[in-house]
Amino acid sequence: MSTTPGTAHAQTTVDVDRSDPAYRAWLKEAVRKVQADANRSADTHLLRFPLPEKWGIDLYLKDESTHPTGSLKHRLARSLFLYALCNGRLRPGKPVIEASSGSTAVSEAYFAKLVGLPFIAVMPRTTSPEKCRLIEFHGGQCHFVDDPRRMYEESAALAERTGGHYMDQFTYAERATDWRGNNNIAESIYQQLRMERYPEPAWIVATAGTGGTSATIARYVHYTQQDTRVCVADPENSCFFDGWVHHDPGATSDCGSRIEGIGRPRMEPSFVPGAIDRMMKVPDAASVAAVRALETAIGRKAGGSTGTGLWSALKIVAEMVEQERTGSVVTLLCDPGERYLDKYYSDAWLAEQGLDITPYAAAIERFLATGAWPA
């Protein structure tokens, strides 16, 4: 139909309404359940690692092992679920799928069960049996891959086949958490340090799996105009350190990390190199020695990622001692060591892996006695 120039032409309004009252009712209840979990959860403790009083330095560990699912990843899983729910990506009856080396999968299985969704964890076959047991305890399934580098594509393919949602912690960890506050881990650390003699830590040391925790801490430090510096400790067989040092977003590693929960074979989208101040590459044997030294010092077993961060924190403390500076340092107790009795607390596993922790254990013992760090 032609229209004469200057003649008004009525346009039809195109209107597509996809409102789904049943889905919105499910969504409201699912978000309520996830938020209620946070509301009834107490904060985690800030533990002191004993150091000689004359040093004038306080070392703390933020004990994330006391969350309902026993690890730092409980915070991440809660944020990821709220992010996916509020973006309309989770649907009733459809599975949630995640690529994980263990602890995130345990926590996501918990939240999936909380909102009534199936959960499938795509994991390396080398994941500790205790983590697998915990995933299944919370109602999840374990789907194993032989090559850790295939977790991403297998997770996406599984979501496609099942009609489910691939949560993709390695992409969304840094954006799902509100780094400005709202009870994130950084805000919690500063609140708990308010009455300490050094309330603004000189350094906070984190380890990176997704990179989300280090991004949250660093962004909060910048946003609140703190002078704290942020260090990320990286294990062997991880590309984060090399990618950060060489400004190479395409850095990769040929094999998976022996320190479960941290270290990646590729530069993950949630790792934010520009936000952090410093990185350390920590030998796996040093991580194990540090986590065993932690048990001697405070009577608590922790996972290998805690040892990676603790080794770096002790090195920073040694620098402060040498420079005669006082202050505080904070690192993380990421998860309980009971999940790794057949690994980091097993001499047989160490021998099988060719790891000799003796020189690192001796170095820690000597440092705590004298303040001298090995050259």
C-alpha cells in the first residue's frame, strides 16, 4: 500500500509479552532462599598466626573453612547463583553445570539443592575423593575429564545437550560479586581489623583459581582508598604468574595444578591483572610445607591453596622484619585439610609426586626462630 507524502500513516504497535507468572514465583522463592542462607550465616573468623612479639608484625588468616560448605567458594557460589537467577539464566528443572576442581562444585551443589535444581560438576579425574563425596552428599553428580583443559568445552557441551546452564565461574566470578561492599570478603576483613593495632594491613595475600577473590579484594582496596597492597600467590603448573609478568593474556600452561582450587592452564577472564600489585610463583613443595607448619602453629589442617598463600605471606613478613617495619599482613585459610589427607598430608603422595618439602619446612622453622628468610 502506498502512502501519499504528508499524509499521516498509522503504525501498528508490535507487542510481545513473555511474562510467566509461574516462573516469576519460582524465581522470587529461589532468590529468597539464597539470600536467606546469607542472612543466617555468621561471618568467618580472622585467626592470628603466632609471630615473635618483638617483630611488631601481626599475621592473620581469614578462615573461610567455616562456611556451610567448608570453603572460600561458598561466597562465590552464592554470588554466582544470585547473578544467574537475576539474569534469568536458571530455570525450574534444568540442570546447573560447572567446570570445577572441587570446592566451587561442592558449594554450587549446595545452592542448587537449596533452590531445587539438578547439579553436574565437570571435574579433573584427579580431584580428591572427599570433594567428590561432598558434591554427591549435596545432591550433585560428578562428570570427569582426563585433561583439565577440556573442562570448559565439556561443560558447555553438557549444558547444550541437557538444556541446562553452564555457570562458568572462570568468566563470571569477578563480575558476580559486588566488590564495593555488601559483605564481600574484603569488607569483612577490614571490619574485623578495626580494633587491631594495625587496622589497615600492609599486604593482603590471595591465591587465584578464577581470580575473582583477588579482583574483589583489590577493587575494594582501591574503591575505599586504602594503602594496602595486594599480592597473588600462584602455584606451579599455572599460567597466571607468567601472563601477569609478561602482560600476556594468551599465556597457557601444559598441565594442571597439583594444588587443588588454584592455578589454571589458561588466563581466565575473571583474573584481573591490572588490579593487583604483586605476584609470587610458589613451589608446590613450599605450599605443602607451609600448610603443615600452619597445623603446628595453630592446630588446624588446611588445604594446599592455604599453604601457597601462607608461604608468600611469610616471605612478606620477612621483608618487613628485615626493613624494620611494623604492620599487619592478611592471607586466607581457604578450606579444611581433611579434604586432602591422601594428598598434602600423605608422605606417600609426596614421594609419588617427587616433592621434597624438607628444605622448605626447615626454612619456615628457621625464619620463625630468627626472622631470617632463605636467600
